[in-house]
Amino acid sequence: MAENKNPFQNFNDNNNKPKKKIGFYWVYIILIAFFLGSIVFSGTSNSTKTTNMADLTKMLRDGDVEKIELVNGKTAEIYLNEQGIRKYFPNEKPQVFGKTPNYVLNVSEDRLYTKVDEAQQGLSNPIEVIPVERHNWVGEIVSWIVPLLLLVGFWILIMRRMNGGSGMGGGQIFSIGKSKAQLYDQEKDTKTTFKDVAGLEEAKEEVMEIVDFLKNPNRYTRLGGKIPKGVLLVGPPGTGKTLLAKSVAGEANVPFFSISGSDFVEMFVGVGASRVRDLFSQAKAKSPCIIFIDEIDAIGRARGKNIVSGGNDERESTLNQLLTEMDGFGTNSGVIVLAATNRADILDKALMRAGRFDRQIYVELPDLNGRREIFEVHMRGLKLGKDVDKEFLAKQTPGFSGADIANVCNEAALIAARRNKESIEKQDFLDAIDRIVGGLEKKNSVITPSEKKVIAFHEAGHATTSWMLEHAHPLVKVTIVPRGKALGAAWYLPDERQITTKEQMYHEMIATLGGRAAEQIIFGKISTGALNDLEKVSKQAHAMVMYYGLDEKIGNVSYYDSTGQQDYAFTKPFSEKTAEKIDEEVSKLIEGAYQEALRILNEHKEGLTKLAEKLIDKEVIFTDDLVTIFGERPWKREERNFKRRNEEKPEENNEQTFNPENTSIA
């Protein structure tokens, strides 16, 4: 479903891009270095030592001090005379001293004067303390400027972060209400075309018509028609809705704006509505153009459902502005809105009406032909072996979306590379499918022999009942090697039906309960291993009774709510008496299926045992093993015989028709 891209393309492009130049951050580095340098070089000399008041008193009494300077009333700088230099610095030359203090002392002004006077009492030539006012202008200026610049730089950085990293000015906070939509560049961006989209022929035709609207508008408007204003892509995840939008961007020769629904949501009030206005103003300036809003349910939820915030919800304001822009009082010609969602049931009704989203394109899961085409797209760049069959792989992947198939191809390539193969073989694709569906194999899991036997009979019970039931899905593979959270697994090849009958659903329930029935027959007791089976059967039985009207007592009544509002309702759409009937019918339906599974397995107990023993021995069995033990499925054999008789003697069978319902299971 996706275009085949070189995974190393972006890596090479990034290497070829010129490196960003370092900007104004160098200014901060230089200022900080200058600040630190001024602090280091503005201090005292390395030859200056610290002292205390007792040593200073001794120096004064011995007459070793030439002068004392009190700097800024805090630091006393002590200069020694030649006598003191010879005494305290005998290894230094006297002429070195005199320019810088020999000792420094941190002391208060009053205490220094008092101690100096006390130490020099009785001396003939006492010295006096010289007060000095000294300023480190460079350090003081830098100490003021650097913090201010750091605050300014931090403010600029915050503004750039809030504005998405563009620009340098702090005033760009006012651009927070600008649209974050990306304008598609057909020359630089990777070009995706409709050739890269497979399995969506009907949806592709609808989208291609939109491109044709913009390329040849006169073809449609000459008869008085109007170009649709909006197209909504609806479908399960992974089916290719965003890929269709990319193909439109690659095919249409008009400006293409792309934005996600969550990009409108912001913590500031009014930002979402402002971004919607800015987006449509840009689109109108470049019309004709296309606006693609991915995951529109982020802002398109039905209004009035939030009880807490009510009508003042920011999301509702954004939705109101979007409704006005799409079809309001002003003109909006030449702008087509393309949106995608997988939750169309929760969108606001005003958004879904004609005049806004005129068309709704349902992108469903691909069928057999669609899966084959998707495999062809994703296998373009793979080195395939000769045994790889796209038709076979398409049959092995029912219910897979385009994203799942892309994952299968990639996983198969990784498995083949892990095994050092030169090409990707058929078995690599099968292992990739098993890996995606069942999970990673746990070959080293500790399972006791008794547990392994129970698991083998459980899986053999599924295989036997499904083989003997006409409408059950045919078996492909059974394994007792643990995968993911499952201790064993069985792979089936379901028929791709558009509608399902009651008999078909009932046979599937019997096959699902075959595992627990086998445990009951062989061991006389049941285990917790059937949890997933019971969950599946219970949901299926409730659906038959409550939704599809397949129960005789409940009748042709359906309690299904397609709008999804029933999940939030405090009351049920039926009475307590009806609820009791539903519980009874569901229990009766499940119990009847379980008894039928017991009957089938009791009739084929010998084949069940052989199949389980083979499963214990090989750990994996396939369809051929079931054919060897049980023979061909009964109605298949009867159908083949009927066709052979009809070919040999067609005149005798003109009025005969084959009826699978008349075929017995035994």
C-alpha cells in the first residue's frame, strides 16, 4: 500500500546538506570566557600568601612590616621590609617584593586598627594602616552584563522553541496562532503516484476524479456543476487512506497543504481556531489547492458530548471555525478539503453534511485480488526466489491490510537476511506471516510432558472438528510450539464471505470449542487453556442473539447501535426479562455447540489420537497430515463424485443438483 522507497535515501540527503553555521552562541562563549579571565587575572599574585592576626602581631613587634593597606575596609594587604623578606622569604630576592603584597588578611576595619595599635605599643616608629579604595571595573561590569545576556539568551531560546525553532526574535511568540500545515513540494519531496497504490481501485477512481476536477475544471462546470468542497476517507487503520492523499499530492499540479488534526490543539485558548483561519487564508491565496487533514477526529468529534467543559471547550471552538471555513457566509471557491479518519461514527453531524464533506470514500480491507496487487507493489525492490507465488501469499493473508502486507514483505526480507540467504523464498514469507499473526516463537519455553500432551490434544481437537464440519474454515497448519502468549496455535484459511449464515457461524463455534471438548474426552477434565476460545465463542453467540436476529425466541430484533452511543448509555435498550432470555439463549447456543463437538470427537476418537500423537512427535502438522488420517473432507468428496458422474453421463443428471446440506459428517 505504500510507495517503495530507499531506506537510505534520507541518510544520504542529510550527509549532502551543508552544515549549519554556529550563530550567536559564540557571543555567549566569548563573554563567559572574558568574565572568567577577568576574575582570574584581577586577583593577587601567586607569591602572595595568607596569614592570621597572631602572625601579623609578631611581624609588627619585630619591625618586619613596611606598610599595611586596608582595601575597601575588608582585606589587609601586608608589605614586608627587607628585614622581613630575608626572614620569611629567604630564598627570594628582595627586589622582587614591594610591588605586590607579601601577605593578605581578611579582617574587619575596627579589629585591624585595634590589633595594630596593641602590637606596636612602645615602638619608636610605629606604622599606620592606610585605607585604600580599589575597584575592579572590568569584573564588576562583566558581573552585571553576563547574567543579563544569559537571561536574554534564555528568553530567545524559549521563544524559538515555542515558534518551532525558526527565527531569532522573541517577538515571534505572536506567531503561535499560525498554521502548521506543510506545503507539499513536488520537486523536492518524494513523489508518490497512483501507481504506488494497489488494491483500492474504487477509492482510487474517486480520488483521481478530484485531481481531474482541479486540472480540468471547465469539463465539469460548463454544465453548471460545482466542484465538491470536501472528501472524507473512511476505513480501518492501515488500509491506505494517507497513501491515497500522498498520491493526490504527487499527481495534482496544485498546491497541497498537509496537516494533522492534533496540530490544531494547543494549550493556549483560541489557538486552534486561529490556525484554522490562517490555514484557509493561505489556501485561498494559492487556490485552486487541496488541504489534507489527517486524523480529523481529533477536532471533529460530535459537540456537546463533553459534560465537564461544555460549550467552552477549545476543541469545539476549533471545530466551529472549521465548519465556518468549509461552508460559511464567506466564499471558499477553489479549495478542496481532503480528510481521513477511522472513526467516522464519532464525527459531528454538521461536519458530515453535504456542502462540507460532499463525498465519503470507504477504504475497506483488500480482497484476494487487492492483496495480490499489494504484494506486487511491495515486492518490487525485493530479491525473490523462484518459488514465491503472489497468488498463494494473497490467499494466506485474509483480513490483512495494506500496512500488514508491507510488514510481511519486510519481515520476510529480514528473516531471509538473518539466515544468510541470497534471495527471499516462499518459506520466509510463511514464517513472516506466522510471526505477525501468532507472535515470536518460544522454542526454549519450559513445558512439562503432561502439559505438552494436553496442548497437543487441544489443538488436535480444533483440527478434527474443523475438518469434519462443512462450514468451518479449512485448516492450513497446527503447531504446539508456543507463540506470543499462546501455548499452541492453529492457522485456517477462511472463506471471504460477504454475508454469513447461521449454520456457518454455528459450525465455527463448534470448531472453536473442539479444543476443550478434546480435553474432556481424553483426560476427563478441562483446563484453563481454552480462555481465548471461550471469549471468542461468547462474543459470537451474543452477536447471533442480540445483533443478527438469528435466535428463534428473541426473534427478528437487533439491539445493535451503529452510532456507538449505546456504549456510554446508563440503560440497556431491553428490559430485564429480555436480558434473562438473552442469557438463556446464549448459554443454550454455546452448550449445544459444545455437545456437538463432543459427538464429533467421540465418533473420530481414533483419528484424534493419531493426530495428537503426530503433533507431539513433529510439533507441526499440515493439511496433508489430516488427509492421511481422516481422508478428504466428506462433502468435498461427494461434490467431486457428483461432478465426475455429471461429466460421464450428463443426460442422466440434468435434473440433479448437488446439495451440500444433505452430506453427512461421518
